[in-house]
Amino acid sequence: MATRTALIIDGHVDTPQRFLDDGWNFSDPLGGGMLNLAAARAANLTATFFALWVDPAEHPVGTHNARALALAAAVHSQLRRHPNDLQLCLTPADIHRAHAANRFGVLLSVEGGHAIEESLDKLREFHALGVRSLTLTWNNSLPWADSCVEPNPTPGLSLFGHEVIRELNRLGMLIDISHASDQTFADALATSRVPIVASHSCARALTPSPRNLTDDQLRALAASGGLCMVNFFPAFLDTTWRDAWNRLEPARKLRHQQVAAPYRAAGQPVPFSVSTAIDRELDALLPRAPFAALIAHIEHMIQVAGIDHVGLGSDFDGIPSLPEGIDSAADIPKITAALLARGHTPEDIQKFLGGNFLRVFTAVQQAAEPNQPFAPPPAIEYP
């Protein structure tokens, strides 16, 4: 089997920042990025989730929803600009239709529940705009859900957090627990009546980052029918690279302060492309993480969770670097070749590349009840 014969779906990319902040066009040359139309075509990438991510360090409380809506508008502008090449996908059937028409499938996710500003109505507005996934937290914790980086004094989901899970179920939106704390993961898993996903995480047993899932979490995700989609960031893949990257933190912090100064003076947010350029400048001081580290995480996740519960979640354009041999989305076929060389069957590789995601997305949407009014149960029913 070649990559060309499979439906390939990436669970998470951050390309919308480039659309909004840089005026960049998806058909333009990569220009230092990791995903564009040409790279997607070269890899036969079928569809991906474009993340609407609001940096809470750059956008103050009260503007998070507006920023996410602006990112959504920027994606919709690309869809209007490229009607023959791009198609918004709201359902699994849409992904199949886009593939049949040789159009790249665009799915929308909101990365970080801070974008809904503690409002179920704003969550519903995102759904109406085509958003089909919510990453519960980013690295910042919320009053209703804590992250793996910034835990709350009372961890996990609040009563409102449980209501968010129920509303996501009702609307047929994916619940994404990448970035969530261990307790938020457990609460979301226990509350959801459909499978959940980790759209861009790796295995903590191999690389001890809180952004990665433990083996117990991988097994629990699999037992509920869910999915973990492997992230390509070397800090989540290779402990040696992660340690070297962490040692650069003081220099990185100083360079960010220097570059941010004129933006701060003007009262403007630092564009993501500017901050990413600093990270790439320092990243270039390090040897690249080995390609084998990426494959090792995929293999470990398959061994622990099973082949039916692992997928791709690159984090293209949201991370400063990629493992050796992966320079853009065009290099995804190298992963297929590596898995074939290790004895995985073509059928299993098709599951990994996109079949598993389609199964979970279908299950989530089949259980949706969008025409039923939202009615949270009494608080006593919450854990």
C-alpha cells in the first residue's frame, strides 16, 4: 500500500495564524511554514483540523472569543478564495466527498476553552460556523477545566465543565483532551457518552512531558473507543532533545522580551510568526531529533492502545521544529514507509492514517442530538 491509496487526516495544525496575521495564502509557497496546498497534495493529505488558537499571553481576557472568530473568518476567506481546491467538512461524509472531488478537506477546531468565555451560546456559535472540535484547555487553566501545565487548586472539570462536555455531545463535536490535566482527562472521559480524542499528544512513558498521555490513559482512551493522534514536536518525542531545549529557556525568554518590546510599546500583540521565528532561531542551535523517535512513539501507542486507537496529529505550523526527515507535510509518506518496513499491514496503516479518526468522528456525530434542547442534569449527578 502507498500513502496515495489511503485517506490521511491530520488532527491538528495551527496554520490559521498565518492567514490572519501575515496575510498568507494557502496556495502560496511554504515560506518557512510546514503546510500549504502543494505540500498537502504531495503527501495526498486528505483533510486536517485547522486550529483556532488564541494566545492568552497576547490577547487579554475579554477578547479571546473575538480573536477566535477572526481566525475562523480567515479560514472561511481561504475557502472562498479556493473553491476548487478547498472544502469545508462538517461530517465524515463531507471528507469523503472532498476527497472524491480532489479538494483538500478543511475541518475547524477551537484550541482552548477560553475562546468560549464560559458561554455555551458562544460554543454553539462556533458550531454554527463549522467548528467540529473543542480542545478543552490550552496550557492555561480555566475556571471550569485545568490544564496539564497550570493545574487548578481544585483539578478537573467544574460543574460548568461537565455541562460543556454534555453540550459537545449534543452538538456532535469532538472532545479533545490534548493539553488537559490528568484529572480533566479523567472527568471528560467519565462524563462523555461518546469517544474522546487527544488530537496532538504523544506517549509519556517514552518522553516525560505532561503534554503526553500515560499508558493508563492510552488504555482508558482505547477502552472507550477513543483516539490519540501523535504530535511531531521533538520536545514531546525525544527526552534528550527536550532537555536541551529546556536548557535554552533563559535565552529564549530574553530574546522574546527583546522582540516583543516594540509591540508592547505600541499596545499590540506579538504576531505568532514573530515569536515562532525566535524559537526557530534557537532551535537551529540544536541537532534535530531523530525520525526514529517519532516512529517509536507511534509504535508504543499502538502497542499500548491498539492499532484502532492511534492517528496523526502533527501540530504543523504550531511548533518551531520537526524531527529529522520531516520538513513539511509533504514528508508524511516517510511515516507510511517506516511502518510498512516494520511489518504493519496496509490495512492497519490505513486505520492509523485516517480510518480511526473517521470511525470516532462518525460515532460522535451519530450520537448527536442537535434538535434536542440542552438540559443539564441536577448537580448531584456530577462527580
